[in-house]
Amino acid sequence: MPTDVAAADRYSPFDVYDLSTMVVSDAVEIDAPATVVWSILTDLKRYGEWNPFCVWAESTLEMGAPVYMRLVNYANPGALAPNCEFVCGFEPERLLSWEALDVPEWPYPARRDQMIEALGEDRCRYQSTDAFTGPNGIHVMNFCGDWVRRAFNDTAKALKIRAEAMHRGELA
């Protein structure tokens, strides 16, 4: 984990976005190192093996690169929603972020941050946020905030299960 950046200087969505338009998942403590959690989050090809919300993803994960996804539509069970967002944060073992841009054909910008905090050599904490920005942010939050929170909590629990199994050597 990089130690050259003071904690006070690190990006935090809680310092940037309005909490009334931000989904915040439960913080999940994981009995595995941050390196294991990071390896799972960045292995997009294997999302379908463990992620109950984002069942397919593809990207180079370079800054500005598109992240193509297929998401389970919690508002319409059984349906998958195609999605494309763009990498806007990449700090190994600490932060993986992508955002939906504010464009005329889809005026619902948002930024998703997946944060990992090392709690020691073999433990870490994971939490995810989705800030709905722009003039429609409050409407997006009112319409889908609850199911996005559920999706993010489901993902966090599944990530914990996978990371702990990998750390115990039960998965490759």
C-alpha cells in the first residue's frame, strides 16, 4: 500500500459530494490483504464468477478508458442493463473509480468509488459509493438509490466471501 500520500491528502467522496445524492454501501471488513481485494476488483473478466450486480465488465482500466458493463437491473428482475462509464480513479490497493458523464442523451452523471483501506497485513475494509451529480442527481437518488445501495451491499458481501476464500487458498 502506498505510504507517500498523507491520509489527509487522499481523495474521499465524503469530502466532495452531497450525501443527500450519494449511495453509500455498508463498510465491510475483509479477512484478506488489500492486495487480494484489489486483484479481484481489477480482474474484470472474472466478475461474472462472483459479482451479483455487475456480471460482466471489460476495460483496460487506464485513466479515461471506458468500462463496459452489464448490470443486473434490480428495478426489473431478470433483466441486464448495458452500461458504459469511464475510469476516473485508479490507486492500486486503495481506490478504483469510474463515472458516467453528463451528456445530452443521458443527463444522469454519477461517480462510483470503490475504496479499500488496509487494516493490517491480512485485513482490510471495503466500501463503495455512488454520487449522483448534476441537476438530476436528487431524482436519480429518489428513483434508484435504494436498489443501488442493495446492489452495492450485495457486491461487498460477495467480494468479502471471494477475497477470504482466495486468501485461505481455496480459490485461484
